[in-house]
Amino acid sequence: MEIVAHVTNNISKTNSNMNCQNCGSKLSCGCQKRISTDGKEVCSNCVTTYENNLVKMKKATEEQLKFAAMNAAVQNKQ
């Protein structure tokens, strides 16, 4: 009996502190939680938008790296 009560108390404490790491909304149960490709816990309402933003950020970063490499190549030629 004591072990079951201890486990139940730990579960309720864990669930009460779950918030979406994107919008901050409270996740009252695990069915609302999604793990994004970068490992963050986001709510089911945010996951699509959050993932789309990750893709945009990745593309922007890749473009910045290409631009920096081109600039470095030009600087090395001068």
C-alpha cells in the first residue's frame, strides 16, 4: 500500500508541472504532450507550427553558413 501511494504521489506531482515549452500552456495529461524533433515537450496544438518553425530556422541557418563560406572564400582570394 505505501509503495502504490508513493508512486501515485510522484505521478501527480510530475503531471501537475508539465507545461508546453513553446506556449507555456498546462498539459493536464500525456495525450496532449508531443516531443518535437529537437526534443522539447510541446502541446498538440503547437507541434505543427513549432516543427515548421524549426524547418525554417534550419534553412535560414544553412543559408547563413553558405553565405559565410562564400565570404570567407572571397576574403582568402584577396
